Amino acid sequence: MSISFSYVPFLKAAEAASRQTYFVHILFFLIGMTIVSLLGKGLISKLKELQKAFRFIKRLEGLLPICAHCKKIRTEGADPRDQESWVPIEVYIEGRTDAQFTHGICPACVKRHYGLQFNE
């Protein structure tokens, strides 16, 4: 006794399942790449922002050549004998940060320069 049957219906079902599997894999790949691309752009912009902040911090670290009397700062690499190389500390810091200066007079300077005292 022998039994025979055709594999054609099974092969067609297997091919349909295989096509569906390929389609699902391609779809997930495209969705994943889109998510990675969008997140990557955000990360790159944040990284650039951090690098910019680091450059600002780097400009202010280290030793600053400052005049002991007038408190002007010598610009980097400039000739210390040239008066144009020395800039007010406010100009130096405002040019390298978002800080802005206002001016006032402390109580010790009011007493020393004007002979006055602040009333309490």
C-alpha cells in the first residue's frame, strides 16, 4: 500500500508565509532606521551644544594676565608692552560669556574715595 499526495499546496503556503516574514522584517527595519535617524539628529544637536559650552568654559580657565592696578587683562598672545593688548576685564568676560556687567561702588571704595559711609 502506498499513499501519495501533492506538496504544491504546502509549498504555496510556505512561500506566502516566507513573503510575509520578509515584508515584516523590512517594515521593522525601516521603522527602526527612522527612529534611529530622528534620535541621532537630536543627539547630534545636543552634542554640538555641549561642545559649544565646553569651548566657552575653556576660554575662561587657566591663568589670566591681569594688571595689578587697573585690572585690565592682556589678550592672549599679545605684546605686554603694547597698551592696545590690554582690555578692561568687563570687555574680556563679556566677549567670552553671556555675562553682562553693571557697575556700582562698594562701601569700602565709597569711604576710601569719597570719605562717605553708607547709612545702615
